[in-house]
Amino acid sequence: MTPTNRRHLLKLGLGLTASAATTSLAPSVLAAAPSQRRVALHNLHTNESLQAVYWQNGRYIPGELSAVNHVLRDYRSGDVHPMDPRLLDLLNDVALRVNTRGPFHVISGYRSPKTNAMMHAHSNGVAKQSLHMQGLAIDIRLPDVDLAHLHQTALKLGRGGVGYYPTDNFVHMDVGPVRHWQGGETT
């Protein structure tokens, strides 16, 4: 047998061994350690869409995070601000639990202090110190998921604030303190 054939057989044997080891793991073990986290977004104000694998092999991917930050920028001012990766992790987990086929429709991502002050002056439903200004919050809906189901799923995760706005057809999610409210009243 030639050295090339031996190397080929050795590689084949190692590949089969690795494959057998992987497939012998219980499905729950494989599911518990996903190698990727994804987010799909459609900004309703800019009409921009993005599908990104923003975390892979134990690391956040800076270029993908930058692309997400751009899509979630303050559409009024154009200001871009880093979104907290924990917010993306929350969206990833919500999407997996509600089994959505489409992107999150984004009503509001980052808000500059100037935009937030203007919105606060016109609505008592906008917090003066909104977590949107820190890149910690997002207002979203999913066209293929009932809003009440989306709201309940976010509440069950218990990873931050959840606001339910059925009249305006969106759910607010943030990675701040755990709390919840409907239409502006914190509970």
C-alpha cells in the first residue's frame, strides 16, 4: 500500500470514529450545545433586512454584530450604537421557542437620547431613561406568531423587561431588570 493510500485510510478511519462518537451522543446533549446563534431582522422604518449568524464556536462575530447594529440604528438620526449581545441571544432563544419562519419585524431598536426625548415628550409610554438608548432594548413583532404567544414566551424566559402593546401590535423586550407591563404600566 502506498503512503498516500495509508494516509487516506487513516483519515477515513478517524472521520468515521469522530462521526460515531458524535452520533452516539444523546440528542439532548447535541441540542444543548448549539454551535451557532442567529438573528433575522426586518427594520420596518428603513426596509432593511438582515439574517446573521452572530455567534459561532463560542464567540461573537464582530462583523456580524456591526451589521446588526447598523440595521437597529436610530432611523431618525442615523446614529449607530452597539446593541448588547445578550439582547440578540434573547431574540435567538425566543425565535427557537416560537418556531418562527420569518424575521423579527423591528419597530424600534437603538434610540439616540435626542430621539428618545422627543418621543417621551409626545407619549407617556416612552420612558425618560429608556433602555433603548443603551442598546439594551428592542420593540418587535413576528408576522407568523400570535402576539400574545410571543409575549408569553418572552415572559417565560425571565431575562429582562417585557412590555406588551397589543393595540400597537408589538412586544418590548430588554435585558435590564426583570419586570413586565402592558401598554405603559409596570407590574
